[in-house]
Amino acid sequence: MSARQITVLGECVADAFAEPARASGELALRVLPGGGPANTAVSLARLGTPARFLARLSGDVFGRLFRAHLEASGVDLSDAVAAAEPSTLAVAELDDQGQAAFSFHAQNTADWQWSAEELARVDLSGTTCVHTGSLALVREPGGAVVEEFLAAAAPHATISIDPNVRPLLVRPEVYRARLAHWCALADVLRLSEDDLGLLLPDTAPEQACDLWHAAGARLVVITRGGDGVLASLDGERIQVPAVATEVVDTVGAGDSFTAGLLHHLDSRGLLGGRLTGLRLDEVAEACVFGTRVAALTCSVAGPNPPWREDLEQFATVGGA
């Protein structure tokens, strides 16, 4: 195991996109490996951060696709579980702006079946940060097990959580009921403007940040699509503009932003604890880097984050 790495825990999802069929009465699907936590792990590894992915990977055709994709991107799967259950499938419909709406086929699939025994075997001695979120925290029976894992990891590693609300699978009130507890566990809370609208309807982003700080999260980052990023560090706030790009679709953009943020912080030795001493200018630099990673992800089809060398087209700020 690497002396320093980021550990990501969560689901792999087969993202199926409709394409023109060869004959009438047919629907062709192009399937890409996705899932928020998996996308983040891939993006971290491609940026050059040693990334380990804790996943329950099925042996079915989708599970084999996931494994090949993750390994090709350099993700450490040494602690992935070989699961007997099938993979999760999401069918995506894109609108004219490239925004995706998903329908999920996730009943009794591999991703949600975590046991305490499976996670008890994981060695976190070299982990500077544990990142999780999305459905892993709210789907049972594994959700409670994942929360216990985070609580055990928190004394030794920075905890990063992305709620990534999926109302078609889990009612928003389920997320709301757990969010204060997640903030008590988390050092970094990253969520989208859409998540904010589902979790705290009619609440200003700044007010939401203060509520989540009060619950325990030191750094709250809200991504706002073309309007950029709002970052709040213990109540000190900064706005970072989005990077202009020709959008093919936005699938995986938030996940790759999170990877860019964590990669940048880790490369400067700022992860591994409670973010003590972290300054707002350092947060701003990390967010700028994250927006560049997200912009490149939006410029290609599907959840396909850039490799480190792909970022050379953007002028770097402070290096990364």
C-alpha cells in the first residue's frame, strides 16, 4: 500500500445512454462505467493521487467492465469485495444542455450490501482522507455500516462526504434526517446546487453553509454549474467562477471536481487531519483546480475524467 493515499468508498453504476438503434422498435444503449464514488476514485488516480476504492464488485458483465475501467485508470482494488449480487444499472436521458436525468435499477444489487466484517479488514494506516457519499450512506443494509466505518476512520484521516441526492431511489427526507450526523463526521462537505435545493429548499447557500458548519463540517463547498463554486471555511467564504468549456454532457462533473479539490489539498500536505491551519486562499486554489478538472470532464461524453497531462491546456495556478 502507498505511504499516502485517498480511500474512496461507494458504488459503481453502469451508466446506460440511449443511442440511435439500427432498426425501428429497438433501443440501443451505450454503457459506460460510472457511479459517483467510482468516478471520484478514477479521477483521483488519473490526476496522480494514489487512490484506493472500496467497492462491492459483481462478477457480472457490468462488474467486469467496472473492474477493467478502474484498474486501467490506476485505482487500487486490493480491498474490493467480490460480490455475488448483480451490478446497479442507471439509464440516463440527456437534455439539450447535456444535463442527465437517471432512472435506476438498483433492487438488491451489490453496492448496498456492506457488512461490518468486510470493512473491518480494511487497513487505513496509510490513508490521508476517506471520501464517500451518494447512495452508500443511505441505502440499507450497508448505510449504517459505512457510517460506523467513517466514525472509526475520523480520528486518523480527513473525512469527505458528497451527499449526491438521488430522489428517485431514496426520498430526500432520508438524507435530511442523516445530514447533521454526516456533518459531525465530515471535515469536507461537497454538494451541488441541486442537492441544496432538495435538502434545504428555499434556503440561501450562505445560510446552508452556516447550518452545516454548526453541525460540524469545517469546509463546505457548493458547486453551481455554470455559476462556479461557493466555498465556506468556518464561515469565511469565497466564490470561484466556472471554467468556460463546450459542454458535451455534465455526467461526472461534480465527482471530478471533488477529486480535483482533494488532489490539490493532498498534494500540499493539507489532508490527514481536521484541516487545522487550512487557509481560505488554499481552499480557493483547490477550487480553481477542481473547476478545471470538471470542465474537461464536461467536454467529453459520459463520466470520463481527464488525465493529469490533459490539464496542460489550462494555465495552472500555483501548480498542481
